[in-house]
Amino acid sequence: MSEPKDITATILREIRDDIKGLRQEMQQRFDNLETRMEGVEAGLHGVQIVLVNAIGMFDQRITALEAKVN
């Protein structure tokens, strides 16, 4: 009978390759998430500008109404 083949090194290489593939996949997912978060951040900045303008307009209207009442 022949001795059984030692497959430990083969299994370790396969595991290493799987881990390397998972690491690349996770990096791609993080890059995609980062891109999406930058888009959300830009959108929130736009909303902030609109809200500041709206508050400024309401403040002007309230001030004008107060001036008419007094």
C-alpha cells in the first residue's frame, strides 16, 4: 500500500486563496459604500442649504408681520 498523500499544504493554499478573494470582495464593498456615503453627504449638504434659505425667508416674513402689527 502506498502512503496517503499529505494534502495539508493543498488545503492551506486553497484557504489562503479563498481569504484573499474575500478580502478583495470586502474591499470592493467598502469602496462602494464609501462612494454611496459621499453621495448621501452631498445630498444632505444640499438639504441644509435649502433649509437655511427657507428659515431665512420665514424669519424675514415674521419680521415684516411684526413691523406691520407694531
